[in-house]
Amino acid sequence: MNGIEIAKMLVMWVIGGALIYLAIKKDMEPTLLLPMGFGAILVNLPLSGVIDQGIDAATGIAAEPGALSELFRAGIDNELFPLLLFIGIGAMIDFGPLLQNPKLLLFGAAAQFGIFFTITAATLLGFSITDAASIGIIGAADGPTSIFVGTYYGTKYIGAIIVAAYSYMALVPIIQPPCIKLVTTRKERCIRMPYEAKQTSKTVRILFPIMVTVIAGIVAPRSVALVGFLMFGNLLRECGVLGSLSEAAQNVLANLITLLLGITVATKMQAELFLTWQTLMILALGLVAFIFDTIGGVLFAKLINLFSKKKVNPMIGACGISAFPMSSRVVAKMALKEDPQNFILMQAAGVNVGGQIASVIAGGLILNLIAR
């Protein structure tokens, strides 16, 4: 190894250590950042046995297959891990607040603006259209969707994209408040939204995931895998006869897949792939996507207020990103800080789960619109 290669290796060790530090000390997405950080160290050891060694140029087959490389081919190359994770996520989500006020789904759709803005910006900066699509989906604030889309297009920047997606999700409490304050007044942030609790029948809760899957499949056929697995997990939750499977999906399945996903993705964090100017650009573009998603959702809420007699607190528009449930908690705390009697958590949660659906459908639309 020459001096440059040694320096790059050491830099990746530092990056891996930083991810582990953030996971343990700052409690930032620890279930993913910790295995990613440790994996980054593993794959950047000299002649590391966890990644393929001795690739045959003619066949592309490794003389010595590595364990993490095999896991990548078995779980990420074929998009299996993110889809299995969606079952667990679906089982965790309670769509009740959204079902009580279905129009909240519109805010989730509006908050996907940052995705398409970032795709345009990435293309103008010289990325190919498929790489730009993979980068833009960071704005979905949904790690599994980012992995699914990036893998579908076979982007070589998948490591940087995933690090950006999960890092910014963990930084939602830092990123969103200043963005919200930038485009709202204190008077707007103090708007109260009385919560009217309504009963949602079990039949509606069961039919909802089925109908969403059918409608999404018609509108964006390539989203069926994403939406279908998410809604299947939710159906396990709501059907009432598969409690043990629902609990297993929420805990055992989700935790196991997240663990494997994090350490496996590290195969794309090898120094020669990760330490490039493009990585820095992707991190910057990912931040742009998050900011414009947040601002887009808030501005849409303000637009609604121009035509509605019953005003909504525009901050809930920021919850349209898919960082569930963190974004709704951040907005609810902001509302309480401005007015200790302003309780908007349920409305924010409704927008947040709507954003989960919207981000998955947005990913499917991108797959439909942009050929690989």
C-alpha cells in the first residue's frame, strides 16, 4: 500500500469511528449507524476478508468471496432487505390519525417536492439521470426507499446515499426547526388545531392497506413492491388475528434486517468508492432535499390557509417527510414552545404517516418515469 492508500484507509476508519460515536454517545439512529460504522472499518482493513478479493476481470467472479459481499448480493443487490424491512415498518405504523382526517395525506404529497428539485439539481451538476434519481430520493427521508431505488438503478454512490439518508433522518430535530421558522411567523406557529377524536372501524383499518396498495399499483406500478410490503405489514397489525406475527415483524424482523442492512451496506464504503468529491456533493444535495421537503410542506399548508376558513398550523406540513415519528414529535414540541396549550401532535402524526405513504409512492413514480 502506498501513502495515499494508507491515508484513505485511515480516513475511513475515522469516519467509521465517527458513526459509532454518533450512534452510542448521541443516540442518533444507533441500530443503523453503529453497524455501518463498524462495517466501514471492516471493509477498509488491508486485504479484508469480509469483502471479495481477487476479482477475475473476465468473469467478474471473486477468487475469495467475502462474507459481507455475499450478504450484499443476497440481500441488497436483489432489493430483498429493504422490502423485508418495510414489513416491519408497516407493522409499527398506526394510520388512525390519518384515517380520521384523510386530507392530511395531501401534506405528505406536498412534502416530496425536495426529491424532484434535488433530482434536477443533481442532473445539472453532472450526475447521470439514474444517479440523480438515486440521490434525490434521499429527500424521501426513508432509508429503505433510498436503498431500494439506489439498488434498482445500480448507482455506485449507494454508500454515500445511505449514509446521507440515515444521518439526515437522525438530524431532523436540528434541520427542521430553523427551516420552519424561516417561512412562518410566530402567529402562524401558534395556530391551534382542536383535535376531534373519531372512532375508526376495524373494517376501515383492514381495507385501508389493501386499497392503498391497489390504487398505488394502478398509479405507479413499480411502487407495488414498496407499497405492498409496507401495507402487508400494516395489515398484520390491523387484522387482529396475527398478533404474534405483527409483534415479530415490529421487533425481531425489523431489528434483524436493520442490523444486517447496516453492516452490509458498508461494502460500498470502501475508500476508493467513498472518498470522492461526488460523495461531498451527495451529502450537500441530500441536505438540500431535506430542506426543500420541509419548506415545501410548510408552504403548501400556508397555501391551504388562503382558501380555508378552518386554519391549519403550517408547521404540520413539515411532517410530510417520512422521518416517522421523529418529525411529528419535533413539530409538536415547537408548537408547545410557542404556546404551552397548543397540542398538535395527533395532526402532525397524521401528516407524518401520510408522508410515509407519499414517499414510497414517490419512489415508485421515479422508477416508472426514469428508465435504468
